[in-house]
Amino acid sequence: MDELVSQVRAFNRFYTRVIGVVGAGMYDTSYSLTEGRVLYELRQTGEMETGELRRMLDLDAGYLSRMLARFEADGLLTKERSPADARRQVLRLAERGRQVQRELDDASSAAVRDQLVPLSGEDRRRLIAAMTAIQRILGDAPAPRGYVIRPPRAGDLGWVVHRHATLYTEERGWDENFEGLAARIVADYAEDHDPKREAGWIAEVDGEPAGSILCVKRDDRTAQLRLLLVEPSARGMGIGGRLIEECLAFAKRVGYERIVLMTVDELAEARRLYQRAGFTLDEQHPMKAYGRDLVEQYWSRPL
């Protein structure tokens, strides 16, 4: 935990420097980052009581009072007594204030655009996905509401191996032999699959891979479902079932008559997905694999 705390603090210091560079002198104006944020909130809300603004931005009352006095003197805002409570003041941006805020907003967008321009498309995607994940995990962003299912792109198959090895080690305590199995399956698919009769899919959430599945040839009449995975952060969204549906639809469309899969008994959630998709258990037997005593299961269904 101490190491994690240090890493988070190091990131906070780094990103504070990034924000400082982007907003230095608030884009060559006389306004600070905090002043720009106050103008932004007033423009977004239309009007706000002084106390509400102070609590929202966690500002010292004296500091905010001096800032608002300067804004009023510069013609950026107006203040009037609240009709509900004469002890409170209601703030509204004047037209000059709205103009200044628009200029700051445009300058902010330009500064961020300058940071993004040197990045590759892949780095931009990873950056936004990481920022979205931080917001969601720390509670400032809603949980993802949707996902896409797409064919694998460059690098995705390596991700499939990596995430299988990582998750099965963390969640199940399986050893490196399982990573070897996942790597062999992926290598065989990448090197020698028939695109007319074999395919793979990646589930993507907020621009990041969140699930996988392969449909490969067992024989001319039989397909095999392999490497179904859903990231913990994306579970409960229906991704696993949707990946299975995609696999089944493809297998039927290209002419297979039956589809099979192999799993183990301790993967209860995956087993429930297979049952809901119409698979039935054909056989099972004990085995020792991946450093564990497991029960290997073979399931199948007609197409």
C-alpha cells in the first residue's frame, strides 16, 4: 500500500506540473487558473450565491471576496442581494465576463490541442482512456454506459494473452503454464487462421479493450469457442453474453453445424453464460493443471 500511495502522489505532482504549464498565466492573460475556474462556473450556472461558489471550489472566503471585488470593478460580474435571504449575494456574469470566459475557454482548448498534436492516434486514445478510467474510479465520472464489439486490431492479440495471464493469476492463482496455453492459442490463430471460417472479437469500453473471444475451426463441421474474457471493470454490462452471441452467429453463418468449448468447473460465471447460450455439458474429469486441482469440462451445442 505504501508503494501505491507513493505512486499516486508522484502522479499528482506530475499532473499538477502539466496543468501549471498549460495554464501558466492563464494563457497569457492576467487571470489565474482559479479565477478562470470561477468565471467558468458562473457561466455554466447562470447565477450562483457567493457561499455556494466558495463551497464548490473550496476557496478561502477572504480570497474569494477580493477576487469577486476585482471582477466587479472590471465589469465582469454583477452582485445583488438574494430575494430569499438579504444576507446572501447572488452573482451573475455581465456580458464582458462572458466574453472573457469564452476567450479563456478558447485559449484553454488551444493549449490542450498543442499538447495532443505531437501524439500518435494510439497514444491519444490511450491517454483519453486512462483519464476516463481515473475519473470513473475516483468517482467523478459516471460508469460506462455502452461498449462496442469489433475485430482485433494490431496489438489486441497480445493484450488477450496478457490479460488472461494477469487475471487468472490474480483471481484464480493459476501459474505461468496458463499464460503459455493462451499464448499458443493466440499464436496459432495469428499465424494460420482461415478468415473465412475463423474470427475473433474485442469488446471495447471507453476506448480500451475490455473483453475477447475467438471462434476457431475444430473440424469441417465443428467450431470451437476459445479465450472468452471480460475485464472486472466491465462485468455486469452484458459483454460476455454479447461476445458469445457474436461467436455463435459467425459460426452458424460460415457453415458449422456444432460448436464446442472447454472450461473448468470453478469458472462459475462463465459456465452460466454458456448455459444461457444453449451449451450443455458433455463430459468432465479431474485434472491437475496451472498449479491447481481442477475439473475439466467439455460443453457443446448445435448451431
